[in-house]
Amino acid sequence: MATQVKKLESYLDCSEHLRANLGLLDLYLLSNVQETRQALGLDADGDFRGLFVSENDVNFILSRMPYLCDRGDPVQGPLAELIESQRSEIARRTQLSLADSVYLPLDDLRLRLGLGDLEILVLLLILAPEVDVRYGTLYAYIQEDVSRRSPSVNLALNLFCRTWGERQHLRSLLMGESSLVRLGYVSIADDSPTHGNGVLNKALSIDRGLLDFLLGQADWDQQQQPAVAPSWDAVVLEKSFKAGLVSAIMRLDRDDFGRTDAIIQLVGEAGSGKKLIAGAICRQLQRTVMIVDAEALAAADTSPSDSVTPAFRKALLHNSVICLDNFHTLLQD
């Protein structure tokens, strides 16, 4: 009897794509649980782990995770093969989705920050409890501590690394080599004094702006709003100056403005239309512009750098250009 080949289709939206990736995480978690039970000789009616997270609780949670729910039948075959099969299916369906112009924030982030497979897995590990609290219960079971429902560095290493070299590589990424950590999208900190001070015991957390971005939810505060970009017809300038400005913009566009550290300073009196011109420039470049009130940020309790950095992180996620209004206030003592 011929084997029926499953026809793959593009994802309907970012939620379906994220669910498929969480299904990949499920397989890693299931693999860890099975290996632990085999090593300790535990069955569903055995002793409790994670203080008071029972085997039956874990079985119940696993049966309702995205991968197993979508399958509708028990997992059969080596998990390593299922992991590769799921990874391959995600890759193929992602390509089909891009061809169909389906926007996938997770894949967009991967391309824009140059993230590898391990970094995506860590991101999913941190994101999962924000989507379903049952992941936190599963993490507590695996980490043998009912109070530890956030993923730790050690949990990431144990789940995703098979060799010493892989562990060292992932550890280096989490210690700052990854752009996720370097740009502040993923943070590493002590979550409780009882968990110890070593690097492996530190908890992993995700930036709220990145979480909302991956879930397809806009998250703009009053001081960081995307502005409506006007057309060039709305910009009133001396004809030769306007032509020169258009030429400069086109040159920026050809030089791949989106991947450079270009800074444009617009000088003029208050009310002279600097924000209008900034919006028109970004519209010409087909980029959104985010107006940030630097004066309000400077008046905040935090330092200017601490206030501005989240705005830049958010702009990077949304592929926006930042327009710092009243930026001179950041230069004052």
C-alpha cells in the first residue's frame, strides 16, 4: 500500500505559525521527561518530582500541549526523528507562507537579528509560559522545584544541547553573544535567592515589547507612538531644496538605509515642520516613523539612556525609524 504524502500549506497567520513552533518545543520537553523517567525508573504512579508536581499532572499537561493536541494520537517512534520532521515541516510551511505574503513575526525576527535554531528554541522556551501557564508547571517538574516555573539557563542547556560543545555554544549565546541578549530582548537575572547565584541558576525572561510583537499585538505607549507619515505633496519647501532632499533620500534607499546606522538631523525653529519632513522621508522609504518625545523621557525618573533604549528596541521590532522630538533635552546635564 502506497504511503500517502501529506500536502503542506502555508500558515493562516502568525498564531498558527507560533503554535507549530511551540509544538517543536513540546517534543523537546517530552523527550526530557521520558529520559528522566527512564533514568530514575519512574512510572505514572511513581514518586513525586518537583516537590508536588505529580507524574499524572505531567501526563495530563503533556497530552494537551499543541503538538500532541494537533496529532490526536499517541507519539510513536524516536523523538529525535519526530523533532527533525517537525522542524522540516515548519521550514517548508514558512517558505510557503512567505510566498503567499503571510507575515510571520517570529521568522521576521529570525531574519532581522540573524538568529540561529538554538536562539529560536530559547525564545520559545521563555515565551511559552506567557501563552499557557501549564508550561510553567512542566518547567517546575523538570527543574525539580515547584516554585521554579520560569525557565533557567540550565533548563535551556539540558533541553536543547546533547554535547559539551553545544552546551558551551548556547551558554556563550546567553551570556551576551546572541543579539537577543545584547539588545535586551532576553534578560538573565536571579529570580530568587534560594535558587543560587551561579549562571546556570539564573532565570530567563522576555521583553514585553517582543512578547507582544511575536503574539501579533501592538504595544505602543503614549510617549512612543507610530506617526501618520504625510506625502511629499504635504511638505512645503523651496523647490531646489526639496529636490535635493529627495535625491538624498533616494541615495539612502539605494545604500540599504534599513541596515545602516544613518542619522539625519533636521534643524529649524519650533513649528517649522521638522516632524512633517521626517514623516515624509520615512514614507518615501516605505518605513513607519515612531515619534519619541525625548523631553518627556528626560523628565522620567530613569536615566536618558535607560529611557531611550526601550524605544529603539521597539522601533527595531516594528522596522520603524525613530524621530527624537526635542532630542536636545537628552544632551543636558
